[in-house]
Amino acid sequence: MKKLSVLFFICCYSLVCSQSNENKDAYVLFDAIVGQKNLEINVGVKYFEKYRTLKNEHQFFNDKKLKEGTVSFNQQVYYNIPLMYDVYDDALIINISSIYDSYLLILDKEKVDYFVLDGFTFNGVKDKGYFQVLANNSTSTLYKKHEKKVKTRFVEFKKLSRFIPFSSFHVFKDNTFIKVGKKNDWIKAYPSLKSSIQLFFSSNKALLKNTPDRFMIHLFKTLTK
């Protein structure tokens, strides 16, 4: 009876997935019934915490805790997946659970197309890792690369790690990654728009200093409109 029920559900599921974009609930329900351990996304290396830190210091993006997000893995989208992004090791970690077991898994980076965490979208870029998408259009994309460096210290004879965040900006155009940030970088990326870039930098110094993400997004949109 159970086999017939599962077969009936799979047939219904296939029918739903052949319809329009409004398939999210069906995917979530299917994943819940089949079980994460039986899904293709259960491919990778088990994750174990390697660093001891003080409270509120960690190597992750935003928070050191699992949050529900979306992952496109090997061109298959999975919703409501508990995940964390380890910025220092540039690793996407998900929680695989069933009624029998639960463990953390580092996904194969080469198979991650993109993931969404805390409302931010990260693309997997071949041989380069994960990049946050700040803005895009039909011909180019503005990315932000999150990174952290580690410093070791001893507190009460305990070796602790402290992670210091930093970031960089990149434009992908003409099948090429170009690191941008400084004025001359943007001019190299868009040489025909040199005067517009110079004017934008001189007119938006406060924006660059206070909210560099917004500065880069506005500049990218100005140059690619």
C-alpha cells in the first residue's frame, strides 16, 4: 500500500512540475516526503568545526547558525534547505536530516549553481568560488566577493581564532572577470566611459565612504543603462 501511495505521489509530482513557475510548494513537499538523505543534493564531505572562537566571532556570513535558504545544485532547485556559508573556507554547508540521523555537509562547489541566504543571492563561479550578486543585466554582472582572514590568539591558555572580514568588487563582462573598486579599475573595465566614471567618483565621495555597496551598484547601473 505504501509503495502505491509513493508511486501515486511521484506521478502527481511530475505533473505539477511540468506546469508553470509556481512549483515551489510541490518541490518542498516532495523533498519532505522522499527525505533529504535520498535527494541528489546529499553529495559532499561531512563538515566538522575546526575553529574555536570567542562569542560572536566566526567565519560565517552574517550568523553562525543554520538558516533556511534556497540552493540550485546540479541544475536542480531545493527550497527551505537549512544552510550556512563559511566565508573563510568559501564553503556552502547544509544540514541533512532524517528521522534516523542529522549531519552537516559541505556541498561540492563545482555543482552549486547558486544559493540564496538571508535574501542575498550568491552565484557559484567556476574555479573562483561564491560571489554575491549585487546587480546584473543581459550582458554583465556586478559581484561582491566576501572573504575573511584569520588571526590566532591565546585567551586563558586557549588557542582561539578571530576572523576579520573584507571584500572586493568584480564585474563579469565579455566572458571576463574584472576586479573593480578604484576609479582606475572601472576605467579599465569601461574605457569608453572614462569621463562618466571620473564624474561619478568626484560627485559621490560620501556614498563611496559610507555605503560602498550602494556606490558600486549605482555606478554599475549608470554605466550599463
